Amino acid sequence: MPTSNRLVRPRANALAFALCLAVSPAALAAPDGWATPAETSGYTRTPRYAETMAYFERLDAASPQVAMLEFGRSSQDRAMRAVIVSKQGVTTPEAAHATGKPVIFIQAAIHPGENEGKDVLMALVRDLTVSGKHADLVDEAVLVLVPIFNVDGHERFGPFNRINQNGPEAMGWRATAQNLNLNRDYTKLDAPEMQAWMRLWQAWNPDLLIDMHNTNGADYQYAMTWAYEAAQNIEAPLADWQRRAFDGVVKPALATQGWPVAFYVSLKDSTNLRAGLVEGASGPRFSVGYAAAVNRPGLLVETHMLKDFRTRATVNEALLVEILRMLGKEGEALQAANAQADAARFADGQTVPLAFGLADTTETIDFLGYADSRTESEVSGGTWVRYDTSKPETLRVPVQRAVTVTAETQAPAAYVVPPQWTAVVERLRMHGVAMTRLDAATTVEAGRYRFGKVAWAPRPFEGRHAIAELEQTLETGEQAVPAGSWLVPMDQPKARLAALLLEPASPDSFLRWGFFDAIFEEKEYAEPRVMEAMAREMMAKDPALKAEFEAKLAADAAFAADPRQRLRFFYQRTPYFDTEFSRYPVLRLDADAARRAAGGTPAPPRPAAAR
């Protein structure tokens, strides 16, 4: 194995490797024939896709508590497979929920270079079933496991895929075969893998999402950090449950085993951990941010990339076991919190937060770090950071974690999406957003955004040139609703998600991702010779227009120097200018307008429900 830029120490020779295999504690502890490939290798190797699935197939054949299903195909036509584990041996979502147990969705290898989540799920399923090591925990929940989410990325296998990571010898690649990062695709749903995931998620309707990753970044003592949503982007009962369950139950249990856990480490200054950490709120393009948007708690697990493969696997398995133990006490409370969140509504006119930032306030915490040095580099010209892992230190570190709302909207009673925007309608359907097709054309009083300045990112991001800057004005008036339009009510559990997808100010709205880019294109134009004559006629008939034009000439040098813009000033004020240019086709309706659009009569107002 080449080791010139690898963190894994090379094996001295074949004998050393054989000895490693012979004394692997995990392999020795496994029942005959059931050691995982990682265990058998002494945690130097992670298996390929076929070997991984073959192991789960053996478990499926050996235990009635294990079932496998195919839920989609990748862009390279690989099967995407899930593993269902339950005491009752359920094989359908209906049977899973009929058990009364919480349904827990655990996924690994969304970034396949961050591999050990997959390896741990192999060992966990074995220990819940055929080995009997954790047989007492198999009845605490129904598990829906996706051991390898990004199957194509997993098979872009090699020793040089994770430069920052300490083992194994080779692993998968971060992105899909289409070079998409699945953990940025939860809202736009461009990847076939994410569309398949969404079908699985909608079908099984889990109670909790756990997403397994490795970090990049600084060095510190923690083998694992985690993150969950607890700000204004999630319903309060879910935030409360997560604090109680994760921080109040799981975290102390792990600490007693020698696994202290910190919140996910995000540095304010990438070269200086001591300068402080930041904690924020995730948008719905990310896994746990998406879970929050659809009223489910989610735990982002981040093992530390510089800890060796065995350590990362061991702490991951300890975490999953403690989560199952916790669910024995908190499972019913989890289901109750989910039901409470689903029952909450954004009433007509109530504020919906769309984007988030951080307040300037900080608090100071104890952080288990290492002695470090920061020197000016003659190579890069920047700062070279080095950590001395022989000198652990408890640091006093400021943390910026108070979340602020940077964009919000007053909720309408409903949105209307015209029928021609088929890609948007289809994605709303994939997300499970409730919609009603309007069979008859009508006209209603509605709000509609008009956009001013708009700018796109100069480089593609996740396959799209997203809108980076946008000025919007909400206008109200009579609006036509074509037959075949889709009414999206906010009186539904997916109301928060609907607003995040359809409000332009949301960073993950369909508009920002480019689904409505065509509205910013002009399809007709005025010839300069035509407008030269028309402009003179318009000023002769309208002295106020002439005065407005002359004032703009005096105030705006760039406008005055641009013949095209000077004539466009008049063209925009003619009846020939496209009234649909830069106007958002999605309408915002109040309760009476929504009833009229649906063919009903106005309803008496009802008080807004408290959130």
C-alpha cells in the first residue's frame, strides 16, 4: 500500500499482518463465521459493496428478525438496498408501525469515504440477532438501515480518497457518479439516489434519523462529536426530546465508557480552534436539517477522522447501542413529540422562519483539545497548524450558538403552483407535500412576488448555478389561476417544508436552486429605431414621465451612458413589455382565496393555533 501521504502506518510484513488477524479482539469475540471483514482484518480493511451486501444477505437468511429490500437504483444502475431489523421480523411499513415501536432510520456511507458507519451496522445487526450479544435491545425499535447510501461513490474505491483520514487501506469517494454530494440534495432531489431515498423515507415514515459521518478539520481528544437541530428550524417538542434523550441519557452513558462527546466542531477561524466554535441551524438541503423540516428529530454523527479505524468503529457501535437502550425509556416520548409536531400548524399570517444566522453573543465551555502551535508557513504563506497529541489539554473555548432568524415570511393559507411548472410539482409530490389539483380556472385575490436585482453564483454548486442575490417585492391583486393548478395548503404537517421550498427568500427554495430560471428571460424585445420614435411620443404626451427620465439621467451616470438602458426605460412603460418578466408564478392565498380557488365559499376566520 502506498503510504507517502497516508496517515495509516504501513504493515511491516506479511507475518505482522497475519498476527494482526490472529489477535483481532472483535474477530475473536464474534461467533464462528460472523466476524465482519473489518474485524477479520484487524480494522485495516473495509469491504466493497458486493461483500457488504453478501454479509447482510447471510444475516437475512440466518435470522427471521432481518429482512432486506431494494428501494432504488443508482445512476450507474446499482441496487440500493435497505436492511430491516425487528423482533417481529416485519417487512412492510404498515407492520412496522403496527408493532407500536419507534421506527429508526440509520444511514451510512452517504459520503462513502467516511466508511465505518457501514462496518458498524454489519456488526450491530449481527449482535442484535445471530450472536445474541445485544438480543435484549432488538425489541426497542424497528430499524430501517441503509448501510451504503451512495453506492456508486462507494465503488469508486481506492487508497487516496480521504487524504485527511486515518484508515482503512482503501475506501469510497465522497460524491456520486454524477459528482453530486447527496448531503446537499435533500430539497432539490436531483440525484436518482436521493429520489429513491425519499421514496423509502416517505414509505416508512420514521420517527428518528441517524446519519453517520466522519469529520474534517481540527484535532482534539473526542473520538466522536454530534449535532442535532434545536433552534427555530424545528418544532419545540422535538428539540426538547433531543436534548433530554441525547444530552441527558446517551451522552452520560457514553462518558462512563470513556467516550466523551462534544457538539460538532465547527471553527470560527479554521487555523485556530482557541478562537472559538460556532453552532448554527442546518438548512433542509442537509440530512438532519431536512428531518427537522418534516417534523422529525435527527442526529448527525461525526467520528474523528484522525482516530484510527478501530476506534471510530468502536465508538460508533457504543453510540448505537446506547441509543437503543435510551429508546427503551424514551421511545414513547419520541413518538408523542413527533405527533405533537405533526399536529402543529403555521396559521394564516403566522411567521415562518426561512434562513438563520448567529448572534454575536458567546458562552465559554470546557473543550478537550491538545497543545498546538501556529506558525507562518514558508510553503503556503499562510498559517501552519500543528497539534501535539502527547499533550492533552482542557481548553476554555468561546462558543457562538445563539441562532437568529435572518429571513422569514408571514404564512399564507395556501400556495398555488401553476400546472406548467411540472418539475416543481413532481418534487413536491416526492416530498410528500399535500396538494390538490384545481380542475376549474378561476381568479382570486393573491400575493405574488416581483423580483428586481437577481444574480447567480459564478460557479456551479451541486450541478446548478444557484441564485446568490435576489431583491423581491410582494404585490397583491387579482390573479388568474389556470385549470390544472395545484393548491398547496399550509394546514398540513409538511407546512414548514412547503414554505422552505416555495418562498424565494429561503436559501433552499426551488427558485434559488434554479427551477424557475426561465422567468428571468425576456423573449420579446424592442428595436432601438422603434423605441426612439415611441420615447419621444411618450414624453410629449406625459410631462411627468419626461421629468422622471431627465431626473434619472442626472442622478445615474451609468444609466446616462448606456443607450440601451435609456430606451429600455421607456419600453418597460409600454403595454408591449412582458408583464410576466421576473414575476414569480407561485401565488400566496389567504383563507378565503384558498376556498374560492378550491371551488368553495369563504369560511369564517378561526384563531391561530399556538406553536
